[in-house]
Amino acid sequence: MRKFIVGNWKMNGTSADLGEMAEISAVARLHNSVDSALCIPATLIERAVAAVGAFPIGGQDCHMQNSGAHTGCVSAEMLSDAGAVLTIIGHSERRAAQHEQDSDIRAKAQAAKAAGLKAILCVGETLDEREAGMALEIVLGQVAHSLPDNAAGAWLSVAYEPVWAIGTGRVAEPADVADMHAAIRAALVGRFGAEGQKIRILYGGSMNGDNAAVLLAVPNVDGGLIGGASLTAAKFQPILAAAQASGE
Ligand code: 13P
């Protein structure tokens, strides 16, 4: 399976950063055995698409409906209309701050698919949940309840992002990542059969140029979802290089 390396810019970026996005797309083109993309603020999608050529640009969320009285929300159809080809769904920052539930995320995934977008659906436990020995149960529950029944196939990726590893510099141990990714794979195959093998499982949480090679070598780690280290071409490039090397 080709590795998938996705940058999540979160609430960062203005028109002054379009040049950096173009740099990132140029660097990504040099790593042609890796799939990559940037998920950026909705305000920048249309201009970014014009700035990066064929490089995939995505959003970071979408509403479950196409249109209507939902002040401040952006639909999957609107993302697609702006030129996005993918979107993140169910990020833990949205599960926590916007109180998104598995049922919301499931509906958002269906909306993304209906609009022709690829989706990266995030799951992950908090530190309290891990320390209570509940990490597997929490994450497999999220996988069971937030993936729609038509999830199988290459349009969907699952991102395992332990909440305590996001933005903290604290990376999950490779053995723990291996256990979690194997459990997610087993759940996907249990539900979708052989098609469940095609769903890429990304790791996210303080991935950077120093730890990417080790994390990407873990079985069932099919790529990475990268926050801070995706904001510049200089930081993103070593992750792309590690992904490229892991496939050789
Ligand atoms: P960091 O790479 O900054 O830890 O963020 C990870 C993340 O939340 C990506 O979605």
C-alpha cells in the first residue's frame, strides 16, 4: 500500500502562506511513490488549489448536510466546489471543543463520500482513558460507531491520533502503535472483509522528521497525519522522504 502523508494546518494560514503551500507541493512532487495532501483552512482552499497545481488540497471538517440554516458551517459540497478533494472528519479537537459525537462523524463521512471527497476519519483516546487501560475499547468503539457502512475502499482512511500525543512532542511507543493499528485493522477486516485491508490507517501525534521512519515502519501504519511539522516545506520534507524510503 502506498503511504499517505497528510498535513493538517488546523487554524493556521493566511494568504501570506500560499507560497509555503506551493513549496510543500513542489517537494511532495519529488516523492512520487508517496501520496500526500494538505488540509487547510476553508478560506484558503480555492487560492491554494490555484497555487499548487495538481497537488491534493483538503478541508478539516464538513457539515453533514449540503446546505441550510447552519451559520458558520461549511458543507462537503462547498469544499468540493472550492476545489478540495478530501477532508478530515472527527478530529479530536472537534470531538472535544465542538462536542462532535460518533453519529455526527458518521453522517459527515457519508456527506463527504456523496460529494466525491476522500475522508480521513480520526479516532484516539485521551490520556485518562489510556491510563485507565481503556484505550483499545475507546478507539475500537469510535471505529465501530463513526465509520459508515459504506466505508470500505480507498476513499476512506482512518487516522489513529492519541489525544495526549497531539502537539505535545510526546509520541506513542511503536509497540503501542503496532497494537492499536493491528486492532483497528482487525476491526476493519471483521466488518468489511478483504475491502477492510484497503483502508489506510494513519498515525498522528507529534510525528516529525526525526521519528517518522520508525513510526512508518510499524506494521499497519500506512501513513501519517501531521500537524506542526506540516507547516513548512523544510519540516514536511523529511517525513515525505521517510515515507518514500519505507516503500523501497
Ligand atoms: P501534531 O503533529 O502537531 O502533534 O498534530 C497532530 C494532529 O493533530 C494532526 O491532525
